[in-house]
Amino acid sequence: MKDEQFAVALDLGTTAIKASLIDSQGHVRAVASHECVLETPGPNMVEQDPDVWYGAACEMIKKAVSSVNASQVLGVGISSQGISFVLTDERFQPITKGISWLDTRAKAQAKALMARYPVQEWFKKTGKYSAEGYTLSSLLWMFENNKELRSAARHCLMPLDYAVARLTGNAVSERTMWAGSLMLDLQTQAWDMSLLEEMGIDPQILPELRDTGSIAGYLTEEAAARCGLIVGTPVIAAGQDQKTAAYGANICNGMATLSLGTAGAMEVLTTRCEIDPRLGITICPFMTRDTWVIETCVNTVGAAIKWVRNTIFPDLSYKELDALCAQAPVGSDGVEFLPFLTPPGTPHVQCELDGGYRALTLGATRADLARALFEGLAYELRLNVDAVYAAGENIQMIAVFGGASRGDPFCQMLADVMDLPLRKYPTEEMVCIGAAKMVFAAMNGNLEAFDDGVVENAVLYQPRPDVAQKYRTLYSRYQEFLQ
């Protein structure tokens, strides 16, 4: 134990801040977690306290490393939610609340941005087909509604950047974090200086962009004391959480990673940064300057499962809900679930769709309702797989992780509906796995041994030909209903 080396991985999520201690074999040895509060001070407003992004991070790191000597920690890898940001002064002290990616107050600014350029041009510049919910729109709202902020702000930082700044004193980020800002040029993977000038945004307030996985700085004396680590410990900018998780899962050509958390986010590696925006899927930078990922997102997966369980099956545990799902036949005796409990995600470009159950009859059972929930989610995820196919990419296997992948019935159903093999990883902490892997990569560690450890005890689900055939018919019916 004394000779072992570890990485500390920090995941600054939307609802929780986690620090994990991970060894060189890719095994999670300790996890400390802090639940975050989302503040809603007004209509469409969702904010967070940025001091928690730093304070809770230090506290969780200190808890995670408490069982080892600080000299055994090679570095701290940081990943975080994207799009969210905070404005600070020159000493990185917040002058605003953190604006969450869930915040939708900037509808007017988003509409004005989209009116400036055709959708195709926005997509070519940013990989996005809308401005609503992205950083630039929210930043413009802040400046327009508080005139003093434009001159007072010295830094505009996403959660990863803010943590790096407080831990190291450096205003540094990397490209995957800012892919959701609309301020990054997708093709050059640098700031879009002409757009910034047009919007009246001083590029000096934005962090320096470095390569994903590079050293962003070193722990200051104050930060090291708060984290229980050694002064000068390297801090790695590990990227936006979904990209970091894909890296941790060792994404490669022909493989899609599927994170089933609150939402269902899929990443597919590509060497092209231009696809048809009508497909309704987005493109983001990845680890190197010549790679990108196609990204899709079903907005409510774990959230839909939680809502159905709490609302319809409050008497059941999640495991019991899985067992109930397995009792119903394929197709749920005609009952269907539409998982649009928030505005729909990809590939539904600018569509308004209502969620809920349909085709209910007096003969519908609780088991039918349970199975229809998971089938509806599987069909939505299959729509995104088909959009990736239409973009010219090939998927031969899906690697899945996250809380909503715990149940065997859902995983087997996904393999059947996708008609693809599905590998479920044994850990839900794939964001932290990816951040730790970047630490070992920066320190010239043995990544082959790390990757082997990550896939230990993974479970493989193969599509069942007879069931896959039934789902092809049911999926076609689902597609027809949405048209």
C-alpha cells in the first residue's frame, strides 16, 4: 500500500460534487460526495453557489485521500458539468452566482443570436443548431441586465475553470468544456474572435485554452492545506464530464459510450466536424485537435425512471421496478411511454413533444406500465443511434454506465432494441475514471493496465435475434407515431 500510486479525480456535477481515489489499475478505492443545491430565484432561473464548487471540492478531496499518504497522490484530475459559468474579479472571487446549464432565462438573447446567422452557419461554427441554454446567451443576458458586470468582470469561468483557478491561481481551461459556449470555433478549436468582437465580449475574460488532459497548474499552499495534499501537486484539466467519461471508457472507432444518468448522453468518435444539422445531433471537440465526438442526449432517462417510480410505483424499490418490468411481454401489451418530461433532446430539432403514457386500456397492468417506461426510453436512444448512422458513422458496440444502467432488464432491452452488443461497466464513476486516467497519462503511467482494470467484471449483453426482430416492428410503430 505504501508504494502504490493514486490519482484523485474530481467530478463537479450538477447535483453532486464527487472526489474519488483511484489506483493505477483503474480501481476506485474511495469516494466522497457532497450534494449540491440548485437555487431558483426567479422564473426560468437556476443558479448555484460557486464557493461550493471550490469549498466542497477541497473537503471531498481531503476525505477521499484520508486513507493514503499525500505523497502517493500523483495529481488531481478535474472534470465538470459544461455550459454553467460564474463571473469573478481578478482574484477569482465571484461577483455573481453560478449560472446553471439548466437556466433558461436568456430566451430573448438566444432568439436574437439565431436571427443573426442561418442555422447551417451556426452549426458549422459551433456544432450546435440552437442558441438557447448555451453560455453565450446567458452571458449576454447578464451583461444586458446588469450594466456594471461588463466592466467589473475579469474572468468568466466554468466550474472546472473555477476550481482550477482557486486550486492553482491559473485561469486555464480546455476545449471540451467550452464546446457548449457558442464562443468556440468548432473547426479551429480556438476562440471565435470575430463573434466575440461582434458581441462586445472582451476575450481577456475567457480562460486560456490548453489541450485536454494537460497540466493546468499546481496546488498552492492554501489549496494543498485544504485538500490534504502536497504543495505543487499537479492539477489536470480533464474536460467536460461526458467527454471525460468516454475517455475513461476507452472510446474507439465503432464504439459508442452511453452514460445513463439523469439524462442519457451518447458519444461517438469521429474525424469529421461537419454533418447535416437536420439530423438533430451535435458535434463537440474531443481529446486531440483532429478528433471530435458526435453527441446525442435524451434529456430524461434516470429522471423519467425516478418520476415514474415516485409517482406510480412509490411502493417499489428500483430493483422491484426492474423485476416488475421483466414480468410484462415484449411490447407491453400495446402500452407506450413517451419520455418527454422536459423539452425533448436530440434528435428532435425544435420540436414540441408531450410526455406520458398512451394506448392505455382497461387490460393494462402495472407490469405493462413498468415495461413501457423502459421501452420508450430505449426507442428514444435508438432514434439517436439511427441519427449517428445517418451521419455516416458506424456503431458496432455500446459501452454503458451510470445509475440507470444498474438494472439487467433495461440493459438487455437496450441490446435488443439497438440490435447491438452492450457492455456494462462495473462502476458508475466513469467521469472520475476518465479524470484519473488523464492524471496517469500526464504522469506517463501504464494506461493499458489501467484500461484492463476498468473493464474487469464488465457484463456483456448480446441482442437476442427473436426479441430484436419483435422490437424492429415496435420501434417502427414508435417512429410512425412521432412523425
